Amino acid sequence: MGFKAWLFTVWVCCSGVAWGQGAALPTAKPPSVVVVLAGGGAKGFAHLAVLRQLEKDHIPIARIVGTSMGAVIGGLYATGLSTDDIERVIGGLDPAKVALDQLNRLELPSRTRAYQQKYPVELEFGIKSGGLSFARGVSDGQRFLALLQELTAHVPPQVNFNNLKIPFRAVVTRYRDGEMKVFDQGALHLAIRASMAAPAVFAPVEIDGETYVDGGLVANLPVEVALQEGADVIVASFLAGGVDDGKTEQANHALVVANRMIDIMIRQNEKRNLTLLRPQDVLVKPSLQDVGFADFNRAAEIVQRGQVAVSEVGVRWADLKTHFAQSTARPAGNRLSFHQREKRIVGIEAKGQSDVSQAYIRSVLSPLLEQEFSAVETERYIDELYTSGFFDLVSYSLQQQQGDQYKLIVQVREKPYSPHFMKTTLGFSTEDSGVTQFSTGFGYRRPWLTPSGLEFSLDARLGTQSELAARLYQPLSSRWSVETGVSWDSNHLPIYRMAIDRDDLSTQKLAYFNQTVQTWDAQLVYDLERKANIKVGLTSGRIRRTLDTYSELLASAGNSNSDFSYTGLKTQLQIDQLDSLSFPTRGYYLNASVEQGVSGNSYGTGRLSAKVAHGVGPHIFNLGLNLAQERLTQDCQKCQSPTLLFLGGFQLMGAYRMGQLAGNQLAHVQGTYMYRLTEGGLLKQKTYVGAVLEAGDAWLQGEAMRTRYSATAFVAVDSKIGDIYLGTARGSGNVYTLFVQLGRRFSF
């Protein structure tokens, strides 16, 4: 042995004795350093400070073991992604959109957006195995899974985690028995996603026939795994998960209790793992008590706190740094070359579906065939499958066929209540000296009655406005479809004195009448890339109107009892590019329809509704237009159309009661300003104050339009149970009203 080698050996032995208050380290080679990264949501950005310091001090990492957010940070870093890139990409996430899968309306198919108008509440459920079934979690976790798959596209579909740039382990909990599972091979993105499947927040993940949930339930700080992996020294980044002692919320409802029970489980397994740390191990514990699970916008601040925590273990860290100062060991280079290969998609195979047709999945992904593989482009079409509404998880892998030819294997998981999709709706509105409206509704959809995509839907609503409708929808291609249906609608409507004497602005109601409309229609539909659709078809209907009080006065105003049938042609164009149904900040909307009778009475209608939205920060501006006409074209001076058009109510001449302005012709324009007071937290239940300025009128054929004006001030909440409005309005002739509105809008 040479003198230098002998001197180095003596130094290693001496430093090993001094290390960690007498704990001896191996003397033949530098110790293997295993980094343990705990779970904790956005707090996990503190892990980046630990990884950066290890890089800076040239301390090689033998292995990374991570749970939940620790698995996200550690897994991405292990593939070769830099800490700067991780902070930029993950720190730039919108938790509501990516972590909680909250979708922008523009990402949804046209039919789904139209369905939202009937059922604005997002909750969907169904019947499975004889009982009610709901979503597996608040979030499917699909968007985050897609992001992980994009960031790990350079990693082979099935990989031994030892072959990553840094060997890696992901800790998860097996759902069926609560046992810990440590992933060391397989699909990396699925292992990471499974590790962060927090109960009731993110849906569980199925891998090779087993279901897995968040690893934090069994080992939120997986020191025990690092010891099993043979760690000589553990560098543990602990986020002090759980609530602070003495600051526990009162157990005043079930959600708080359930959350606290999970927190207790996590705290207990953290304490158990902390006791396993040895004198030579390094524990980094940043101060993060005021950081929330979803505070991704505080990434830079959290990283800085992590750096402060690293400096607080300076002596022990300095010992570790010194131990490797003269070592030539460096992190191994990237041994993966998957991202360097040319990959062309020559086939598509779907797995996991039982109700949805495989042909449909292939058709959505068909633009990828015979194309060079692109992770970004593939994720775009995978996202289209997800936003179809049939699946709660979609992932993919590549299977080499020959040379540069690969098959795209798409793994889907249908929603737990598929194929029975159900929604409910609730509406309530009341005005000062006006009309109180209420209704509750139920919607049912059963898609995929046939492999070609035949769908049946049923809508039922009960209240002051009632409805029963059944429809069949059959896609013919990616853009063409046909639909047919029957419906029965019943409205209980008021007749105000103003309908008789248009100069009398009294809110006196002279009578009520019931109007029922029975219709049948069949239409050919063309959909233009989720932007617009055109419908052309045949419609037939019967309209009956019955007054509860009859008088010559009412009859002279066109409000007598009537029974009217017609058959006609109908054309409709709808363009819906608004980012929100009730509180749009950008986009535009147009709905134009024309209906012309071809038999019986010559009945014709035309309607146009348009809206433009624009937002600048918290300031939101909407401009809307409504035009409509209903008429009998036969030569008859006293003949009136079988239905009436109405104005009155919020954003429909708000100073007037619902239905106070009536006629068979209508013109209305409104401008709305809203100021967003709050973002509404993680669930985005935003709060607004605003004002509406309006002009318009509804009048009978043969009369002149009298332009009336209205101004409304309101507060509103974009609630998960439906939109909530409280406001007051004043209009022409000093009319005024107060109103409360919840849920589905009422219209006449």
C-alpha cells in the first residue's frame, strides 16, 4: 500500500469514529447516502433545497425513497430532471386545474356544455352493484398523471428503477389490506401517482390488478425503507406533516373528524420512523406550519425555508461534506436512452374498457397513427378521451413492434358508476311582490347502448316549472350525429296588469295560467370541433294554455284559453366559447334558431341570444343581446301567437318581476360588470359584486315597442351547489325589486 493510500485509510477510520458522536462508518468506501423525502403537498418544495445542497457539495446519492409529494419530487429528480425545472413546472401549477382536475368549459364536448345549462352542479353519480356509486375522490388525478407522463416520457414504459439516473423507490399503501408496497420497477408515472393518491382527495390507482392509495398512510417519512435498502447514511427531509399540537380544529362535523383521523395515522407512522434514525443520519426539518397543502404559488418561499433548515444542521452536514471531499465518486450518468430512439406509432390498442367501445377510443387517437411519437401531442388526445366524461383515468405506454415501430397501448378506467350517469338540479328564486319559483330535477344518461354509441337520456323536473323529456342520440362519425326526442313542459305563469295596460307599472297580478308544451323532434347535427354545432330537422308540437280566471279584459289582450298544434322545420346554430356558464371572463356565445310551420296553422318563430365576455384581472365585463319573435303568418288581425315571450328577473330587465313584460316580440340588451372579491380557495367558489344596466321590452304584434330601462346591483357566489345571487334593481317609472336566486335559472 502506498503512503497516500495508507494516509487516506487512516483519515477515513478516524473521521468515522468522530462522526455522529461515535457512530462508525464503513472504512473501505464512502458511505451510501439514501435521501428520504416525506409527503406533505406543496410543503414538498422544501425537498428541492436538500437536493440542491447535495449537488452543490458533490455528495452522491445512492438512492431516493419518496412518499406522496416526496415521490413526485424524488421521482422526477431521479430521472435527470433538474431542481430548477421541477420548481418551475410543479410550482407553476394551478392546483384547481391540475391537482383537482377542474375543467375549463372550453375543454368539454359541445353536448356536455349544453347539458351543463340544465345541470350546472358538477356532482355526478350512478348505480353500480345495486347501490349508489360516486366518484372515487374529489379529483381523478388525471391531469397530474398526464403531466407526470409527459415529464417522464424519456423513461422506458416498464423500467427497473435502479436504472434511472439515481435509483428510486416509491412508497404506496395497498388498498385491500393496508400493507406498505415499495415500487422499484414498472411504470414510473403510475408509481408516483399512486404514492400521492390521498384518500377522498385523489382517486386510487390500479396497477397490475391491485389498487393503491397514498403511501403517507403507512410511511409518510419512509426511513424504514431506506434502512431496508442498506443506507449507511440517511438524509431525511421531514415536512412535519399534520396539524400543530394545540391547534386542532373542533370536531364539529364529519369531514373534520375524518381528516383528523387520517392526520393521526400519519403522525403516528412519522413518529415511528423518526425513532429509527441513527446518530450518523441527517434530519432536515423546515418550519412550514403555516403552509397549506395546495400553496403551490409559494414554491420559491418554501424552497428558501428548506435552505434555512439545511443550514440549521450545519455541523452534521459539514461532516458529511468533508467525508466526500476527497472522494472521486460522482452521480452515475443517465443510463437510459429511450428518449433518443426514433418512435413511430403504427398501432393503437385500448385496455380496461367494458362499456365504451374500443373503436371509439381508437378513433379519438387515430390522428397519432403513422406519426412520430410526441409526448405533448399524445397527451392532447389522451386529454380528449378524459374530457369525454366516460373515464376517470387514462394513461398510455409504448410497446416496441419492430425497429422504430411502436404500438400505443392505452389503459383506461371507466367511471365507477358507468354506464349509468345521473345528475340532479335545484332552483329557487323569489322577488319582492313578485313570483316565487322553485324546482328540483333529475337527469339520467345511458351511453353505449350499442358499440356504435347509441345513447338514451331522460330529464325530469318538478316544481313551478315541470318537465319530462326522453331523447336518443346516435353518432354517425366524429362530427355528424342524429338525435330525436319527445318532451312535455308545464309552466305556471302570472299575468300582470301591465300586460293589459302597458302604461300601468303596477305589480298587481290579475291571474295565473298554466301553459303546457308537448313536442317531438328529429334532427341531423353537425359538430364543429367542440366550437359550434348546427342542427336541422323536423319538429311537431302542441301548445295548451288554460287561465285560472277568465275575463273579456284578459281575452282582448291575447291571454285567452287556447289549444294549438303545429308541424314545422327547425334550424339552430349554437356557438359556445364561454369559459364559464354564469360568470364568464372570456369568450362568446351565440344561439340562433328559426322554426317555420309547414302544416296546419302557419306558425313561425325566430330567436337570437348572444353574449360576449372579457376580463381584466378581477374586473369582468359581459355584454348580452336577446331578440325574439313568435307569430301566426295567416291573415288575421286579432290572431295572437300560441305562446308569449317574457322579460323580467335577473339580467332580463331585473327591475321588473319575472314575466311582467310580455308579448310575442322581444328585444333586450344588457351590460354586466362584476368585480371578483375572492378566488374562493381550492374549490374556486368565487365571490363577486356587480351591476347590470339593461334596456328592452316585450310587446304584442301590432303594438309599438316602448324602450324601458333597468339597473341592478348584486352580490353573487359561484357555489358548488349552484349560483347564488342577492340583489336589488330599479327601472323606468320608478319600479324596483329585491330578489334572491339559487341554482338553475328560471325563464319564461
